[in-house]
Amino acid sequence: MTIEIKVPDLPESVADATIATWHKKPGDLVARDEVLVDIETDKVVLEVPAPEAGVLGDILQLEGATVLSRQLIAMLKPAPVAGEETKEKPVEAVADDSTDGMSPSVRRLVAEHAIDVAKLSGTGKGGRVTKEDVEAFIKNLGKAPVAAPVAAAPVAPIAPLAGRTEKRVPMTRLRKRIAERLLEAKNTTAMLTTFNEINMAPIMKLRKQYGEIFEKKHGIKLGFMSFYVKAVVESLKRYPEVNAGLDGDDIVYHNYFDVSIAVSTPRGLVTPVLRDCDNMSLADIEKAIKDLAGKGRDGKLTVDELTGGNFTITNGGVFGSLMSTPIINPPQSAILGMHKIQDRPMAVDGKVEILPMMYLALSYDHRIVDGRESVGFLVSIKELLEDPTRLLLDV
């Protein structure tokens, strides 16, 4: 019995999806639960596994096709039983009832050109389809009868473009959605960016002093992101406007702290969410970020993990960015950009010292957040990171 392969139920907010990659070809043997195809939505990539072992039959929707929830995309034939003989039937034997009145030569011609028999009108005795009928049908479609292919005359390359090539690749659904949201943020928010800088020496000293002990106890390295998240959460408590969002004409103040972390993946930038960060330890944050980053790279993030978030942190410093103006992730009111830590000469108590400095950039929606709150929020993060003891003492 042939098994139908259908598109999984799409998330409520997703109207349709795109066939991204077929991992199997028609005729390939497939094991139970082996991934057949990746289906890409504007939020996540869904994997469709084989419900049973078998042989992949016809693929009804090729890569790049737009599909809907529960739409049929392929057929799976059961695996042949061990010892069972599989005999290939000649074309004449497997022809369906619609070709019963045709001669073998006519059936062969129909099969070679993949003609829909229902479209043929017969002029033979009793309305039978003759070879002349099929050839006339082929001619009307602009197809020549079976013959050796004629090689097309080579086209002389245009001199100015000799040796120069281009590659045209359609945008993925995720990339299209990213572009839409970036334009939406730019066109619908009153976005401004304010800057500050941080002396990272205290955090670096702390990591060097306790990094090995931390890793032995918690099984994960002590990174910078957990400090950033902790400082952001504490600052959001002090400046609730930054933890708010617009809903029509209403400002919604969130009394919880869900922080989105920007993660670069092969398919584009995604922002999975760390929920209830105020209840997480540094080790919990580091483990959660590592888990989400791994899922992002492998395309395993779920819609729930990408939905929500009151504030976003993006760390362009891992790619070497020294300064940037990040774009808000609507409907959030602000986003914090962290950058490369670089040694710079700084004036300290009237003397020049070389310190590891990092620029901070806070882009915010001026419709919700005023200059006083935005600058105060950024200064709060600076103070907490330059003196991590404040995080423990809540001062």
C-alpha cells in the first residue's frame, strides 16, 4: 500500500511554506524516521521524516515549490519483503485501461512522450487512437517525433563579459522575512542610537580567575554573554520603558524578562528567546545560549523558541565589528549591540593606560523611550559590567 507524504501542520501564524531540500530521489531506499525533505517557513525549517521504511516514489512538489499545510508532496512505496521477487512489467503490460484500444506501437509512442491519453481524439475504427493521431498531437504541441537531438549552434560570448560569471540564487523564505522585518522597523519606528564604551578588564579578570573552576562545576565555559544578559536584566528593571512595546495606541510594560539573542545561521539571522532570565544563573544562561545557537545552526529551532522576547542583544564583536547601529526587532522598543574588545589608550587618573575597551550601541524607539531613559539604561549596563560586584549586591 502506497503511503502519502504530506506537509506537516504549519504553525498558526504561517500561511504557507517552501520545499527547501529533498534529501532523497525517487527510487531511493528510505529507512523509518529518515529525513526525506526540509520544508522552510518564514520562521523555522521543518523536517519531514519517513513514517515507514520503503522506497521513495513520485515527488509531486519539487524544490522551490510553495506548499500548504497537509498538502501531498510525495509518495512512499513499502519496502519489498525479503525473498520476494520483483518483476518489471513491459510497458504494454503496465498500461492502464485508457490505452486498451491502442496498438503496441501507439502505446509506446504515448509513453515515450508522456501524453495524457484523455487529450487524444481517435479517428480510427470505433474511435480508436491511431499512430497518425498521436503524431498529429505531438506536432500540434510543437514536439518533433523521436529523433536524434540536434546540437544547437554555439553562441559566441560577448567580448566585454568574457571570463566573467554571475550566480543568481532566489532568496529563502527566512531571508525574505528578515528583509521585511528590517524594512518594517526602519519605516515604522522613530529609531535612534546612542553609544557608550566599557572597560572590560574587570570581567576579563573575573573570567581568568574563576573560569576553570566554573567549567569544572557547571560543565560549560564562562563567557561574556551571561554577564551581558545579567546586566541587561538588571537595567531593564530600572528602566521599564526599555522593556516595553507598542500595541496600537497602547504601551505594554512587561513584568517579565525574556531576552532575544541574535544568532547567525547558514540560513540567516534568527533571534531565539531566553525566557525568565531574571531567574537564571550565569551557568543556566551560558547553557541555554549554547543550546539555542546549536539548534540555530542545525535548523532545529521551533516556533516557540523564536516567538516573543522583550529586548534583543546582538554581538557583532564575535565577527570583528568595532561599531554598528543595530536595527530594532519589532515590536520591541530597543536592541543592544555589543562589539569587539580592543586595547586602546585611555586616560585614568591623569595617566594613560592601555585598557581592553568595548563600544556599546543601544538603538531604541523614541516613541516609547526618551533620551534620558536610553542614556541611563546604557550607563547602568556600563556600571554593572565595569564593576560586576554590583550584580551580586543589586546596587
